Amino acid sequence: SAKRHGRNHDQRFRPSLDVAGDRQLALVNELRTALAKGTQLELHYQTQHTLGNGALVGMEALLRWRHPEHGMISPGDFIPLAERHGLMSSLGSWVVERAIAQLASWRIAGMAEIPVWVNISALQLIQGDLEARLAACLAQHRVPARLLGLELTESVLLDERAGDIYPRLEALRALGHQIAIDDFGTGYSSLSYLKRLPIDKLKLDRAFVRALPEDSADAAIVGAVLTMARGLSLEVIAEGVETTEQRNFLLHHGCPLVQGFLFSRPVPAAELEARLLKEPQPI
Ligand code: C2E
Ligand code: MG
Ligand code: MG
Ligand code: MG
């Protein structure tokens, strides 16, 4: 939590916003070193649950940078920096490899097999060898692809530099991966791609969840997305669920899955393990 890391949210260090050019370059170099050494970077895991009985059905891996002077830095603050300075593709590879290694060690420890979802950036897809990298890393760690879900944003799906995305997604699914559209509803794309693209899940952006149930426009949008997704046989997971009122609205409107601070914040792997050992999940 924010407190434990000795800083509160409002005072947090935001390199992409507050920091002058030369300081930013220094940070980029620090990030490069952290990547090369494999230190300071961590994945935290946020649980995903069925809304009906609260069963644990997945976890999202979220990148953190534990900076020696600035404390924990959020991805929203350093990913833009990494993108601007050509570090995003190594950062993305680090995330994928760390998540797969974590899945492998959980398997070896005999933990229940819960899929881990990683965020995939546009650059990782544009590079073109994502499929091969994933397959090699999974094989090396003896982890089945069905345990590694891929979250892509609409902007990634529509980025022309990624080539024809349709066969790529088909190939990833043929390998066994599940694919989710992240931050659904916030992009500028047409709905027609939902009919066409081979995907499994929509992650309803928390912008639509935040003001539930009072905001009648958001309530209408969420209801409509849920109905549409059912018709298209897509699962929906609502992001950013913080209150029981939001949860109850979603339950009442047939949302199958949820993720949010009401259930769990993103936590380090060790903390998650301790929690799972204490209260075995209904799976
Ligand atoms: P995202 O993929 O949409 O991830 C969900 C974000 O919402 C996370 O922020 C999470 O901590 C936050 N969140 C979850 N539940 C709640 C809630 O109930 N209330 C509120 N207020 N927030 C909630 P985080 O970890 O700061 O990540 C921000 C974004 O950074 C992510 O959004 C994702 O786009 C990007 N990101 C994070 N890790 C990676 C990564 O490994 N690779 C890439 N390419 N992007 C990443
Ligand atoms: Mg995500
Ligand atoms: Mg999201
Ligand atoms: Mg989001």
C-alpha cells in the first residue's frame, strides 16, 4: 500500500510530468540499469473474481519500479518515459518473462493454476516476434499458454504498424492464450471490430464504473455493454470496482467478473501467496 512505501498518493514522484529534461534522461538511464540488472523492477498482482461467489479466476500482473530514492513509481508515470526513449520493448519482454517465471514457480509449489494476465504494449506487437518469444519462454518454463492471458488496448489493436492484427490474434489463441481488450470503451474505434476480432474478453474501463450507480449515463453504457457482450459471447470484467454499491449494480446487471480495490489492491507475489495459503479459494 501507499503508506507502507512511505509516501502518499498526492506526493508521489511523477517523472514523466514533473521532471526537467536532463533529470528525465538520468531516470531513463537508471531504468535501463534496473532492467539490465533485473533489480528494482517488480510485478504486483491484482486478483480477478467471479461476481457471483467471489472465486479467484485470474490475476493481472502490474509493473512497478521500486526506485532507491523515489520509492515506488507507478507504470503510468514511467512507461511513457520508457516509450519515448526506446526502452518499452525490453521492458515488455521483462514483464512477460517475469510473469512466466512466476507462473512456473507457483506450479512447482503446487499452487492452484490461476491464469496471469499481462499488459502488452503496441511496440511489443509491432516488433512482430511476440508469438515466438512467448512460445519459447513458456516452453523453457514448462508453462501452458492457457495460463498467460494477454491484455491489449483498443489503440494497440488498431495500430497499423502492427500489421493485420487478425491472423496474429488467431495465432496467439491457437497457441492457447486468452485475449482481452483492456480499457474497453475509452478508445476511438468502431464497434465493428468486436464482431471480427478473435478475442475472449472485454475489460470495461473503470471510467464507466467510477460513478455507478448514481450516474445514469454510465449506468446505461455499462448495461448496454453487458448486453452486447453476452450477444457476442464475450466475457466482461469490470475494472476499478471500489464500493459494494458498484458491485451490486454490476451483479444486478449480470456482469460475470470483477477486479478492483474492493477485492484486492495489486500486491507483491509473496503477499498474494501468503493470502492464498491463509484462505484457500473456491475454484
Ligand atoms: P490497466 O492495465 O488498465 O491496469 C489497471 C490499473 O487500475 C492499475 O493501475 C491498477 O492498480 C488500477 N486499479 C485497479 N483496481 C482499481 C480500483 O479499484 N480503483 C482505482 N482507482 N484503480 C484501480 P497501475 O498499476 O498504476 O497501472 C496503470 C496502467 O499502466 C495499466 O492500466 C496499464 O495500462 C499500464 N501498465 C501496467 N503494467 C504494465 C505492463 O507490465 N506493461 C504495459 N505495457 N503496461 C502496463
Ligand atoms: Mg490491464
Ligand atoms: Mg485496464
Ligand atoms: Mg484501465
